Amino acid sequence: MKPKTLDLSVFRWIESQTSEPDRTALLSIIEALCSLAPTYRYLEVGSHLGGSLQPHVVEARCAKIFSIDPRPLEQPDDRWTYKYKFEGNSTGRMLDLLSTIPAANISKIQTFEACSWELAPESFPSPTDFAFIDGEHTNAAVVRDFISVRRFLSSAAILAFHDCYVTPSAFFKIARTLRREGLTNKFHHFPDSDIVAIVFGSTHLQEALLKLGWQEGLPFSHARIAKMLVRKHFPRVVSILGRCKNYWRGNQDAEQNPTVNA
């Protein structure tokens, strides 16, 4: 059930690689946190243009923003066999784009051009209540970001991840790690989105997420994971099958709507 109070238009100024369910999920985390405290601090790994920072620069309840991004021009991605390119990737460009947003407060942004695992907790003046990992999309990097960012969290916090279907092995490994530590923290997912989250230190936050439409557990299906692996390792076959599918659809449409020659 989509909460009616969430204003998705806060994502309208800068391009963001998020779907409507993704955006609803991210905004609902803010509402969950603010049901426990009047303000929150936000940390993000992988900011690029600043698309997912938009809601926080205009949100009065957001007290501080930490943006962690080493600003690579290309990086590995488990969706493809080649590296993903980031043309003109810079912190300056991101801040310029964010500064054009009406009522944006970019003075609360603190940037780090580094990997999360290169930073110490002392690098941050205060712990984080809401962290969002959307950096390098490889299983190894997601696990490293989890281990690192976890050190920066407050006692009651939500740690979310984007594009969860790209790195399912990372989330299975994280879940095993939490179980080995004897923790009861569970993954939650937002329906139809590519976002999963872990709640730390608060049953109230877990209950708040569930009321906002989240569900317990990881959302992975074997079929979707298999589809992604085939697309990565056999791109030419996928391309040929796609062309065949379009050809078949074209013939089917022609049969259903034959042209009448005068």
C-alpha cells in the first residue's frame, strides 16, 4: 500500500536511476525515522549527479548529509562483463546541480572523495540514522560498504541498499554474518522496488516500515537472478532473442491488422 503523504516530485530536478517504487521506499524510510525522532542524519555511498540526495537537501528534518563517492570515471558492475562509465564524474558538478533546486540547503552536505572502507568513524562529526548504499555494483564492494558503513550508524538506524537484484550473493552473505553475530536484524524489502534495508537497534523502526508498506525478508527469485546472469554472460544471445521476439510480434500484428490493397 503506497502511503498517500509521500511527495515523489522531490526527485524531479536531477536525473535519478530510481523507479517510482524505489522513490517511495526511500521517502518512507524518512517517515519511519521521523516517527521516532524529529530529525535525522543521512549518509550515501555513490552519489554521482546527486539524484538520490534531492529529497534530503530540501527536507527540513534532515540535519546533516554525508556523501561518500571516490568519483571514478569507470567501475566494475556485476550486471555486465565491461566496466560502467561515469562521464565527467565530479563532486563540483553534483553540488552545482543540487544548488539549482529551489529551497535546497547544500550547506549541510559534507563530501568525501574516498571509498567507505578508507574512512574512519572519526571522519564524521555525528553518527548516521539513514544510510543508503548505491556505489559499486559488485558483490564484493557491497559487502565492503556494509562492513564499513555499519561503523558510522547511530544506535537506532536504517541501512538501505539499491539495485539489490544485481548483487544477491552479497545480501545472503550479510544475512549470514548477522546470524553468526546472534543478531535478530532482518532484511526488509519494498514491493516492486530494487531496495532492501536492515533496521538496527529499534523494533519501533521495524514496525514503522511494515506500516508504510515494507515486507520482511529478501525479495529474490531464482528466475530473476538467472535472467540477470544470462544477460551478463550471454549478451549476444539475449540481443538475438530480443530481435526475434520483436520480429514475431511484428508478424503477429500484421496478421491481426492486414493491409487492404486498393
